[in-house]
Amino acid sequence: MKFLPSCSLPHSRTTWAFTALCGLVTLLSLTNVSCGPHRAKTPPTLPPAVPIVFRIPYHGWSNCYLLRSGDVEAVVVPAIGRIMRFGFIGEENVFWENGELEGKPLDCESKDWINFGGDKTWPSPEADWSKFTGYKDWHPPPAFDCMPLHAGVEGVDLILTSPVDPYYGIRTTRRVHLQAPMPTMTITTTYERVSGQPAPMGIWVITQLKDPLGVYVPLPLSQAPNSDFILLGKERPPSLKAEHGLLSLNRSPDLPSKIGTASGTLLWISEKYALRIDSPRANNAEYPDKGSSAEVYTNPNPLRYVELEMLGPLGFLKPGEKMVQVNRYTLYRRTNLSVDEEARRILGR
């Protein structure tokens, strides 16, 4: 793949307007670039003040999109309906990717769920899926998981739009935005009801991340005693503990686990990086999974990943109505603090 040359200008206030114009011209030109089957070459370096979107191939998928702004970048793969990369430019991806499935297509006829990794959205509550789909085996509704999404560039944002799900009658839209100069990505997820009878449902955003040193959940200050989490799996996670107003846990290599909380923030920490996800909880609203607005799932070997999941309140959508949830992802570099101290620093506990 060939990238068009970028504008290279000094970083000064007097040249910022022209720099922004150069970035816009480059963005408009790149919308017609074709993609081959190979991995993308490294795009040119642009001034941090100019967010930009590139069209690239990625890990065997064509027609993917690379968003860059400030120090961070994200990769979106419409062919599988997922945001597959988020990290500092040229550095490690913090999202988990299933390397065995690179370049593979979606398949709605597969009996087994195809676990690509990355960030996606499903409707909640999960327990109601079969009421809509009639599936006997566990499988997400097709338009949410196994149908390609349409992608379009709007300014410096990428917009992903799904087909209307044949069972839920819902079309999803996801706006991906990088917020320079902060190392932050915002994803705004919208469900629009096109057809069907009103039923309780909510927006559920699942982010699969690499095996961490720890996952942390700040407990609401108004949390009642002995109600700091809800056990959603069969067994309590062996490493789960509550200290300094924080729940923490690690991934068990042997057992899956899942907990729900009433938090609006989740934090993942590895050796080099930390990722904070925020989606504030609404007051006086009904939430799925016994009142959960933030959940943590840990997967056993051999697939070494965890899921940080944010859930919106339940609502009864009629045709023509919409619901919206905003997730904010903030990336940090680790300091020389311990993992627990790092968590308290980032979360202010």
C-alpha cells in the first residue's frame, strides 16, 4: 500500500492553521486509496494537532481504518465489526487479538462462537437473547456479532453502522473518536429500534484486553457494606480482594470468572501500560445482571485475556427511538510504582 506524502511543518502557533489544512487535504485524498492483502506500511508522521484517518489493510483484512491523534492510534476492522487495536503509536496493542483468526471472515452459520478479540457491542441482558433469536445454543444476535459493518469517515471520526438485526430489529452505530492531545479514545454507541415490540434491553460494550497484572474497580463511595460485587460466574475469583475502596483481581489460568459491580469505571494494568475505561452510571436507572453497570470477566488458558465490560441502563425502545452509551478509554504509561499504588494513583484512591 502506498500512502500519500504528508505536510511537514514546524510545531508553532503561527503554522497550526496551515498544518490543519494539510491534514484535511491528506485525509480527503486517502479516502480513495485501495488496500491490498498485506500488512500496512507505517503511515507518515503528522503533527500531533492534526487527527487523521488512514485506510489500510490489517492482519489479513482489507479496507480497515487507522486513526491517529496525538500519541495514540486505533485500528477498526469493519469486516468483523470490531475495534481491534488501541495503543501508543508504534507500540504494543493493549487490546487482545486472537492471532489464530487473523484475516478470517465472519460466519453466522458457525455453531461455535468466533472469538476475534477487540472491542464490540452486544445487547443486554444476555439471558434474553434466546427469547429474541430462538437459538438453542449460546450465540449473540447476528447483526451484533457476525455481520460486517459499514464504515464511513466523518471529519476525523470513524462511523460504524450495522445492518438491522433480524431478531432485535435494532441498528447499531458506533462513532470512534481520538481526542488529541490526550491519549484518549471515545466510542459513542447508539442503538436505534427500527422494528419490533418494546422490550427491556440495554447497550453492552465488551473490551477484550491482554492478560494483565491486575484489574481494578473503584467502589462507589455510597456503596452499602457487603455489596461491593455481584457474583455472575459459578465461583468467586480466587484473587478477588477489596482494599482502599478498590476491588482487584487477576486472571486465573484454570478457572473462568465473572463479577458485576455498580461502578462506572474499570482499570486494566500491565507491565508497561494502564487502560482506564469510564462510562458513568445513571442515577435511579435499572441495570441488567442484578444491577451491574460494570463487569469483569477473566478467561482461563489457553486464550489469555480478560474482558472489561460497561453496561448501560435498560430501556423499552419503540420503533424510531434510540439509546446512547459513551465509553471513554484513557491510556497511561506505567511509572515505577507498584501495581496497587499505580491503580490508586490513576483512580484517586
